[in-house]
Amino acid sequence: MTRSRVHLLIAAAIVAASACRHDWDAYDPRLRRLVPPGAGSGGSSADGSSSSATVGPGGRGGSAGYGGAPVGRGGAGGGGGAGGCAPLGGAGYAAEVEADGPVAYWRAGDPVGSTFAKDEVSGGDATCVGVVTFGVPGAIVGDADTAMALDGTSYLTLYDNFDFVGSAPFTVEAWVKPDVRDDQYRWLFGKVIYDAMNHRTGYLAFTRQPGMDAMGFQRWLDEVPKAYVNVSDPPPPSVWSHFVARFDGQRTGIWLNGMLAGEGLPDTTALPDHRGAFHWGADPAGTSRWIGSLDELAIYAAALDPCRIEAHYAAVAKL
């Protein structure tokens, strides 16, 4: 075969490959799969390292946007995902959550002036630190149950709970409506402890302003990130979004409005039991506080199936 003929075949192959990738962002070697538009890969440092010096509180790396539109009071749009994951017929959002057996579930509809948020499942009420504002409009349209708001001076603590020792799978779910998106790492939740050298161990999730690490879900051991994912598009301000952080025993993943926003590299590093407190809306020191409203907070001692995550979102999106 002549050299010119080889060049023509190579050029044709490149054109064909470009045409095939028109409907896909790229092949991501970290995930070993094609990444569809809006699904985002996330999960590794920009330089491929896992050094804590490069990852920082929110880590490095990023992903494409999550797609989908926020739904709830002020939001619009249809259900996320490809369909086929219908919610339980007419049962409502709370029934969807309870059907998946959460180990804790705070609907956040407590009376105005409450000093704790009632756990609907196990009695593990969350204690308010500072003034948490209850009675604000909730995420579920048509549901009289209200939500709570954190103003940057308050958060909730569960003390030493929800360790998920070793590489045990778990899922944390909430409806979130941020009032602020800035350059601060504003913790949605976390259970982290720092040692004498200020090295962290545990897990956390945060949101920031749009950018390389605008939202993340991370596991840490001795200040080294383990099984973490960061994405570039945080929940939009002033509207409700459905947020799910899941660790399946190998990978961390974030879902927004029923769709996978990003998934990290596999890492089965075992995390130890520790005495740090679980917080909603703040880091262990009670700083890095989240500002905005929270509703329908749930924790599961299992990795929710993506189809069930979609069904939870669809239970509200289709109202």
C-alpha cells in the first residue's frame, strides 16, 4: 500500500472518530468508559496525583456539568436520567425514601423555634448549634412539610454517629437550596476528625462557586484523599436541587437531580472508627458553614441503586 493511501485511510479514520464522538464528551481512561454530555467524570487530581498538598479541602480535578434542571419551588424541568426508574405509584417522596430503609431521616419540618431536628427513623435527633430557622418553604411542591435554613452562623450535629468503618458502603441524600456560592468550601455534611498534626480522617461533602472543584464528596485517611470525586457545576442558587453522595465500597459518586454528576476512581482504603462528630452544614470546628436551606435529609447504610436515586428525584419532579 502506498504512503499516500495510508495517509488517506488515517484521515478517514479521524473524521469517523470525530463523528462518532459528536454525541459524547470523550473517552475517560480513568473510568474506562465513554462519558456522555453533562455526565462528567471527575474524581482525580489534574496532575494525576493523590497528594493532599494538591487536593486541599475540596480537591482538584473537575467534570462536566450534571445536566437536568432543578425542580421544586422556583425550579422547573422534567425528570433526570433515561427513564425506566419510576417512583412508587402515588406514594409520595417520603414513602420513596422510607422504602429504601434509611438509618436516619430528618424531614426538617420541625416547629419554628425547635432546637433539634427530629429523626423519623431511629430517634437520632440532630442538635441545632446556633439558631436554625425552621418553617421555611420546603422542596416538595404540594407537601405541607417545611424545611430548615442555615444562615452561616448555625449547623446541626449528630455527635459520634455514622462512621461507616472500613470500606462500608453508604449514601447521604438531601434537597439543597444554596443562598451563597463563593470561594469558600461550604460543607453540606461531614464526619471528620483531625489529629495532632492537623491531618484529617473521615468523609465530607461541600459546595462552592462554579469552577474546577465546585462540589465534592471525599473520603480521607491521614490527610490523603481516598475515593474522592469533584465536579465543576454546583447546585444553582435560590432553587431546590436533589443531592446524593454515594460510596459503593469502591467509588464515590455525586448525583444531582437524578443524574450522575461525577464518579471517582476506585479506592477501597479502609477508614477507621473515630470519635469525630457528624455535622450537617459545617466542618468539625463548626466553621466552613453552609448557607441556604436543607430539606429531606437521609442517610443509608448501603449504596443506593442509581435507579432508586432517579426514582426519588422523579417522585418530586413529576408532581
